[in-house]
Amino acid sequence: YRLLEVDNRCVVSCLLQMRGLITSDDVVHSWAIPSASVKADGVPGRTNQVSLCFLYPGVFYGQCSELCGVNHSFMPVCVEAVSVKVFGEWIMSNHNSNTNASGSSKNLNRSYLMLIGDAVYWVFYSTYQGISFAVGLYFKWWFYVLKVGIYVPLSCTLKAVFNLGQWTFNVSVSLAKWFMWFLSDPVDASLSAVVWLGNKFFSVIYFSVTSPLTAFVWLSKKAWSFTCFIGNLPFIVFDAWMDTMSTFSGNESKRWVVTQIARNSEVFYKVMMDYYSKK
């Protein structure tokens, strides 16, 4: 591609946790790959680091994202993500070419130890991430089970029982007061009860006669709301359950990525160990 291709691509392994060290020799630059969500500043005299993990092989292009001078638009970035096997072969071929060109490998032991340290670190790091993810997924599963299966039904039941008990208590107190009144003055209590019931009945009749459309709409809304609530109750529970299942389906891909990273780390470690053990 125009102004994006480079002479020497930065080769990395896909599905392998890597660390990139970035610095600059002249002015402040910014090493950015938008498609990989990577952006790190290169500052003279300082070394910046960025974590790299490409999920699939391919060529990723970017550009300098910090205004650095007249040639700012001519500073492309190109990273090629390959499989862990090809990446190991690429490292070994470059090491052999550099060794043959120089005639000796003075820093072989130091590079060997650094490579072993990085490989062991990323193996343990990937294993730790996988275990942490599995433990978090386990507790998240129980959280949704307890919430949807126990907490929500139990809280709704307790709330309904409390409201029913409160209504029953208020009605019982009112009936007890009326009964005590009836024992002391039965005629007055009976007339008061008849008047109260008549007022309630008359209010309903008056509202229905004077505003039949409003009464019909109100009654229809109440009946429809109750019917919808009863009809949607199974779907509400089912949707909540499906939401939890969709979360697990999304986490399955994450768990697969973590597993592949740990596996590729072990493969890369073995390839490098076999290579340097023959030196």
C-alpha cells in the first residue's frame, strides 16, 4: 500500500502475549496501529512498553500519530502477525544470519536467559489469567443463579406477602373497631356500615353512568395490565436466564483465547529451548 509498506516488517506471533519496547532517536513519535488498538509514544532517552496480542494472523498497518516534523506523513508502521511456529522459525533464521555475519555470538548466554525468563513469565501469566477467568466465571454463574433463581422470586414473594399481611391487618383492625362499635350501639353501627357500602356502590355506579367511556377504559387498562403481567412473567424469567447464558457464550471465546495464549507460550518456549540447547 502507498506510504504504508515498509522495508522490514515487525513480525510477531498471533495468540501469544508479547511486549513491545518503543523508543526514539531524535524527536517524539507515536507508534500506532489503529486496527489492533495499539498506540505508544516513542520518547528519546526513554523506553516505553506496550502489550501486544493479535488474535488472528495478518498484516496490520499504522502510522506515526505524533506530529514529529516534515516527514511525519512518511513514517509507516507495519506489523505482520504469523503463527507461533513461523514466528519461532523467523527468530531462529534471523539469529543464524546475525551470528554468521558477525562470526560469533557474544551475547548468546544473556539472550538465552532473557528469552527463557520472558517465556516462563508469559506461561505463568497466561496460566494465572486463565485460572482467574475460570474462578470469576464460576462465581458469576452462582451469582446469576442465586439472583434469578432465588433472590428475585423470594423478594417478590416476601413483598407480596408483606403487602397482603399489611392489608389484612388494616382490614382486621377496621372490622374489630366496627365490631366493638356494633356491640355498644348496633343500630348506629349498622346504619353507618350500610351508608359506607352505599357510598362505595353509588360512587361506582355514578362514575360508570356519568363517564362510561372513562370507566371502560380504566377497567380495560387494569385488566390488560394484569393479563400482560401474568402472560409476560414466564418470558421475563426466560429473558433473564438467556441474558446469563449469552454472557457465558461471550466468555467462552475469551476463555478459548486465554487457553490458546497459554498453549502457544508453551510451544514457543519449547521451540526456543530446543534451538538454544543445540548451540
